[in-house]
Amino acid sequence: MSTKEKVREKVSGKESVHLNNEIVVYNDDVNTFDHVIETLIRVCEHTPEQAEQCSLIVHYNGKCIVKTGDYDKLKLQCTRLLEAGINAEIL
């Protein structure tokens, strides 16, 4: 294995360890698609397309991972989703 391959392997390992937390949003009968989409754009920095896709996945599958990353950053985002009335948790 070359030095370059070893470096890539180490970087890959760090990324997978660093990004092991996920915000999951769950379906409900209260929030509209527009509210969920607008909130994902504002809170999770999604593009409109990402937010729309996530809202459809939540609707049809009951849940969707909407963000992956560092726990401290996700904690603030999850709190903001909850404050907006969206059922979410960090796994």
C-alpha cells in the first residue's frame, strides 16, 4: 500500500467516525409539506430539492435521516427542528 493510499484510508476512517451521528425526522399528521421543507432549508441548510426529497421520504417511509455530522452541531439543529414542531431526534 502506497503512502497516498494510507493517507486516504486514515482520512476515510476519521470521516466515518466523525460523521456517525444522525438527525432523524419522523412523520406526523400535523406539519405541512411546506413547513417541513422551509424548516429543513432554514435549520439544516438543505437545498430546496433536498428538503423536498426528505419531506417525501418522511411522508412515505415514516422517517428520514436529514442530517449527519458532529453531535454538537446536530444538537442545535435538532433543538431548532423540535422548536418548529417537527418530531426529530439524534441517533
